[in-house]
Amino acid sequence: MNQVPLVIKLGGAVLSCGETLGKLFGAISAYQQQAQRPLVLVHGGGYLVDDLMAKLQLETVKKEGLRVTPPEQIPYIAGALAGTANKLLQGQAQKAGVAAVGLSLADGGLCKVTMLDPELGAVGKAAPGDCSLVSQIMQAGYLPIVSSIGLDSQGQLMNVNADQAAVAVAAALDGELVLLSDVSGVLDGKGHLICDLTEPEAEALIAQAVITDGMVVKVRAAFEAANALGRSIEVATWRYPDKLAALFDGHSIGTKFSPQA
Ligand SMILES: Nc1ncnc2c1ncn2[C@@H]1O[C@H](COP(=O)(O)OP(=O)(O)O)[C@@H](O)[C@H]1O
Ligand SMILES: CC(=O)N[C@@H](CCC(=O)OP(=O)(O)O)C(=O)O
């Protein structure tokens, strides 16, 4: 029996696909029962924040895939991610019979968050912290659902990119990590899935603007995790929930990132 915790990062676009979300939690529930393995969900919600910003008539600015977060906007952004997105996912989990607890990066000191770059505003960099609360929640039979909102040492709200947050959570738990997105994995210039990617190949595709936007952050986060954890990381899609059990058991269905030899 594999007892290594598995961290599943869910990109926020899944929130607009209600039917898939139901099936996804069905697949997670079945896997929990079959594999008896500790699972943690870390989620994004970038689309939800984009929508909210548009409704508030606030401009959305992203730099290399990271949202510029003026301090006066962080209450709205934290509300959308740690509130709305987190509770919508918890609701879908519970509907599918998965007992779930909604958390942030700050709960139990799971991740330590510091300001990434003053030019980005209240954007945080997450480092692994204390996993004991999350471990106890899993041992008690609950699925922790963790948003990418954290607190810095002064108690200020911080917006962390959810892929980077998932890497820090996986490091805190010394777990395996899969990053689930709306695309099958990293695609080449012709739109074909790249099954394996090395760091130099990825940087070349970024320089050629084949890999852009949020995928730049995701690819770099995946390499950071693979090297820090000494384990392969997979970027795959949440669109086909019936394929997820195989993925969770270590079979590649998307793009695989291996640690540097
Ligand atoms: N080479 C690429 N391969 C796949 N997706 C890419 C690539 N370059 C840019 N993207 C974009 O990256 C998006 C996924 O990143 P992101 O929006 O951050 O996802 P998520 O919210 O799932 O974390 C895709 O929807 C796609 O529009
Ligand atoms: C700093 C930063 O960029 N934070 C992200 C957090 C949410 C996120 O990463 O959501 P997805 O996984 O759905 O893209 C944001 O505000 O959009």
C-alpha cells in the first residue's frame, strides 16, 4: 500500500465545469477508498478572480503569469480564493461523499509566506512549514482542501500562485505531486502533447513563446518540485476524471517532469 501523501493541485477553471467537478470528486472518493492513501487538494481560482476584477471594474495585470496584487485589492482576491473557490470545492466534495475540510496556507502553519517581489504587491512566496495539522486531518479521514491564500509573519494576507503553493505543500508533506489543469499537459508549437520535458527544453520553449502565461509558472514550479522532492511530477488534465486513478498510481497521462540526474 502506498502511504506517501499525494498532493493534487486543481486549476481554477474546473470551477466552471460543474459536471466534471462532480465526476472528479467521485474519482477522488473511489481512489480514497481503494488506495487508502493520504490525499490533499490544493486549488487555484484565477478565472474567478479575473471575473471579480472585471465586475469591480479593476484592471487585471499579470507579470510572467503572476497576478499583480495591489494591497487594497487583496481582501477581494482572498475572499474569492479562500472563500468562494474553497467553499464551492468543499461543497462539491461533500456532495460526492468526500468528507472535506477547507483550509488556507496559514492553517497550522502549513506554509510560511514572504513577499515575493514588492513590484507585484501582496504576492507571496510559499515555503514548506508544519504539516502536523494537515496530517491529523487526513488521519481523521478528511480531505484537506487548501487555497493558495497565506499570511506573512506580520499577519498580512498574501496571494500565492496556486502551482507554487502546491509545491510548498508537497514539500511540507514530503509527498508526491500532480498538477491538474484545463490542458492535457505542456503542448508543443503544433498543439501536440509533450510527454517528457527537460529543464533546458522547457526554457527554450519559454524563450520561443511556445510556453506562455500561467504555463510558464507551472513548468518552473514542476521542475522546482521534481528537484526538491527527488520525484517525478506530472502536469495533466482534470478533464477526464476516469483517467485519474491511473495517474495517482504513477502512470503518466500528461507531461512528466523528472528530477535532474
Ligand atoms: N505550451 C503550452 N501548453 C499548454 N498550455 C499552455 C501553453 N502555453 C500557455 N498555455 C496556457 O496555460 C494554461 C494553463 O495555465 P493556467 O491558466 O495557469 O492553468 P491552471 O489554472 O489550470 O493552473 C492553458 O489553459 C493554456 O492557455
Ligand atoms: C499570485 C497569483 O498569480 N495568484 C493566483 C492565485 C490563483 C491561481 O493560481 O489560480 P489558478 O491555479 O487557477 O491559475 C491568482 O491570483 O490568480
